[in-house]
Amino acid sequence: MHLRFSKSGNPEIERAYATHYVDLGRVEQLKKERQEKADVLKEMKRSDGEQPDYFSIKPTETARDKMRKYLKKKFDEVHRIVRENTDDSIFSKVDLEHS
């Protein structure tokens, strides 16, 4: 089956529309950007050795959920450390205000 791009069917017009041009500069730029993103992901390994699932331009709902859980875990850890290293009377006030 032959695709037709013009009303007239002129062979020169058909050849021009059927010819695909590749911008090699743009291809190289996209490859470089993809490699830079991969390099960033390698550097972002967490202390548990896993790469984060939440690194993307537009995160998925699954990635958002994992990020929420990760942040809650970190928040709870910081909260515990502060509690252990803070005067009980001061921390009790903070707990009451946070609730």
C-alpha cells in the first residue's frame, strides 16, 4: 500500500513528504540528556543501597506513594532523635501543638 501525501499525487511532492530527515545534533543532545539523568540516578543511591523510585519529571502515583512513605520514615526518625535530645517539658508542648 502506498501512502499519498498530496491531492495532486505529484511525484516530487510525494517524495518530499515521504522523506524523513533526522537531526543528528538533536539525537546527540537527547542521548547526552539521557546519560546525564542516568548519572544523577547512580549518585542518588540511598543509604540502604536502593535507587529512589521518585526521581522523574512527572512522578507516577506509585512513586509519589513511595516518596510519602520514605519521607514519613525520615520524619519519624528525626522526630525520635529530637525527642531523645530535647528537654521533655519543651517537647511535650511541641507534641501538643503538632496534634
